Amino acid sequence: DFLQQAPESPTEDSVRVALKLLQEVGALRVSETTETLSALGEYLAKLPVHPRLGKMLVFGAIFRTLDPILSIVASLSTKSPFVKALDDATEAA
């Protein structure tokens, strides 16, 4: 209901897919009457990354493997520079 008031509200399918993703990663607990963030969800809400990548960061910190996880998440959260270079070459031609 709240999202429907936004100037460019998302489709119902988009919201449904997002809620399903949050449930899959363990960030959202759903009961018959309410939806609440789990402890993991509280942490993920503070991170400006995709929930799956955020979960990797949280678990990397828990298991003390944060350095390699940071490298992996950084590489997964950006587009490949090689793909961009090919796109630019195609536009220039």
C-alpha cells in the first residue's frame, strides 16, 4: 500500500520477487499477519549492496574471512570493465 503512493511505484510482481528474495536469504520472517526483518535483515538493511552480497559480507565477518570476501563482493557488485569497453567500441563504430 505504501509503495503505491510513490511517484513511480514498483509493480506487484517486483515487490513479490523482492520479498521472496529477502525470505530466501533469511532477512525477512513472514507469519500469517506480519512481516518482520530478522537480525540478518537488520544488518542487510544498512548495507548498500544486493542482499545476497550483503549476506556474504556479514558471514565473512562472522567467520573471520572478510578480506577475501570483500574482494569477491567488490568484483561481483560492479560491471566488468571489458564489457563496457566492448559496448563503447560498438557505439563508436
